[in-house]
Amino acid sequence: MSVDILHVVGARPNFMKAAPVIRVLADTGFRQNLVHTGQHYDSRMSDIFFRELEIPEPDVNLGVGSGSHAQQTAQMMAGFEPVVLERDPGLVMVYGDVNSTVAAALVCAKLRVQVAHVEAGLRSRDRSMPEEINRLVTDQLSDLLFTPSQDANENLQREGANAAQIHLVGNVMIDTLVRLLPRALENKKTGFPERYALVTLHRPANVDDPEVLRGIMNSMHEVAKDLPVIFPIHPRTRLRIEEFAIATQGIQLCEPLSYLEFLALEAHATVVLTDSGGIQEETTFLGVRCLTLRENTERPVTVEVGTNILVGSSMERLREELANIVSGRPKKGSIPVLWDGCASQRIAEVLLRSLPIASIPAAAVVSG
Ligand code: UD1
């Protein structure tokens, strides 16, 4: 019997991870379906990514939207369960660490449907981060664990995962970057300064507390004395800045950017200041300096091998590292192994080896 694969996405960072997997699997005999939970619903947080990344229209949109973690996760589960019962997939693929990921994994575990987790095994060891809870639970419930780096394999083994479940395939987000970087650079918007700091900020720990957010924005004002600061602002952060009446003059705020717009800005940035997980990885691949405004990272390879430096909440550290970058003495980095644009092909190879498919067209033989 043939296996139908059902992919679940919901929030912005899922889209660039699912896109290359769906693309590679389209050339195999697997039938694919796509469910969007609706966790991100604004056109600039979702629709534009579907267009640019050429992801097929979702077959189902659960339309869940915003809410507390419990509400959002519960609504996704309630909406997703009938979809799984009706479509009866042989495998459900979930991505990353957002609420949509854990909600889908939980539904499948209860219905005894196989789950594959793409980007398994990453750990910040900080359980105050909602994403860390999502990672721990999703990995416990998944049958196949596709990891981006060796540290992830070690974390999973330490937590008791079976070696046969774990497949080190590399970083699927880099697959998307490799494919679309030329297009992003071709279409780069004009009118940006030659040298600039690019900022992204949305973690609850950084933006939900008025004092913490005020402190970070003060730091951004300091940075703006050395470099123009461009800040595409996440809806959550915009809301908080308005709510706490925090000053932003001197900083170039803009709407959330599309994938291609952001990638072009990121590739040419003098430095990126962020609390995002994915951007730590992208800057490492691009060789762009990244200062991460967090005390820990679930992506240690970006610090050990790449260009990432954790500055935490220390303004002093930020100032020091920024001075190194501005004066031309930045940390050098290299690209982690298997971050080569072929991670989704490796995933397809594992699936072709381990799952029954209806028919494999001759063109579908995937080579690494
Ligand atoms: C989620 C993920 C986070 C990921 C981030 C990328 C979880 C727990 N967190 O965080 O890991 O890095 O997405 O963006 O899943 N909002 C809008 N429009 C939207 C989406 C959100 O206005 O399209 C606003 C709403 O006010 C909402 C808030 O942003 O309440 C937070 O959205 P939510 O999806 O809950 O979490 P993120 O902070 O985006």
C-alpha cells in the first residue's frame, strides 16, 4: 500500500523548512498533502512566503490564529485530529519547534500515526523558552528524527532515542537559502545604506517585559550611533513597543519583510542583531557576523563553527563585539558539515528506503 505524506506548517520559520522537502518529494511516488494551522495568518507573515518559496496551496487551513499557548495548541489539536482521521496519512512531517509542530505530533501520537520531525534534537536547555518544551515533546513523540548537526544526534541519544530513528541529514533551511540566494540578490531593493546593522526581535523573554524591551531598544539606539539600524518588526514586537510607549526614532523600522527581501538585506549586513534561531543559522552560512541577544542557543554549532556570538542581555558585551566588527576585527566562521543545500534530498532517500510507495517514476531516483 502506498504511503501518503502529510506536512504540517503554521508559523513563518516552518515555511522555509518545509518548502525544500515538499519540492524534493514531489519527484517521488509519495502523494503529499499540506496542512496550514493558521498560527501565522498575516499576509506578510505567511502568504508571501508561500508565493516566494513556491509552496503549493495548503489542502487544509485550520485557521487557528493567535491565543495563549494552551488555547492555540488545543485549537490546533482539535482542528487537526479530524483531518488525520479523514485523510489517514502514512506519515506526518512536522518542522522546527513552534506550537503547530508539537500540536500535530501530539495528535498523531495518540492516533498511532507515524511522525517525522525535521530539525530534531536541538536543545537550548532553557525550559523557560516555549520552543524548548515543543522540541522536547515533539522529539519524544516522533518516529523519525531528522537532525541538522551532530550535537542534535548526541542530545537525542542522551534522551534515549533509538539510533535507528535518528538521521543526520543537515539543515533544510540552508537548502532554501542556497536555492533562492541568487534570486534574492538579483531583486535586492535599492535605497539601503552601504553599511548597516539588521535587527530582528520577537522572543517573549525579550519583548514581553517592558524593562527588558526598553533596555534592548536603548542598546539599539547606542548601535545607531555607529551604524544605521534597520529593524523589520515582528507584529508581536510592534504591539509591545506601542503598548510600552518605547522611543524608536533613529531606528529604521519597517514591516516584516518577505523571504527574498530579508535574505538580500541579511547577506549584505555589516552585522545582524537577533534573537531568532533560524537567523543564527543563515548568518553562519552567509559568513555574516551575528550577535545573538540571548543567554543560550539551541544551535551551538553556529557559535562553535559559525559567525554567531551570544551577547545575552549584556550591553557591555554587545558594545565590545560591535566595536570588533565595526573596526574590522570580527570573528571568522565556517560552514557546518552537511549545510550544503542537499538536506531535503537526504530526507527523501531515508523515506524512500523506509516507506512503501505506490510507484517510483524513473526520474524520481534521488541522488545525494
Ligand atoms: C512563533 C514561534 C516562534 C517563532 C516565531 C516566528 C511558538 C511558540 N513560537 O512565535 O518559535 O520563532 O513564531 O515568527 O510557536 N501575530 C500577528 N500576525 C501573525 C502572527 C502573529 O499579528 O500572522 C502576532 C499576534 O499578536 C500574536 C503574536 O504575534 O499574538 C505572537 O504570535 P505567535 O504565533 O503566538 O508567536 P510568535 O511570537 O510569532
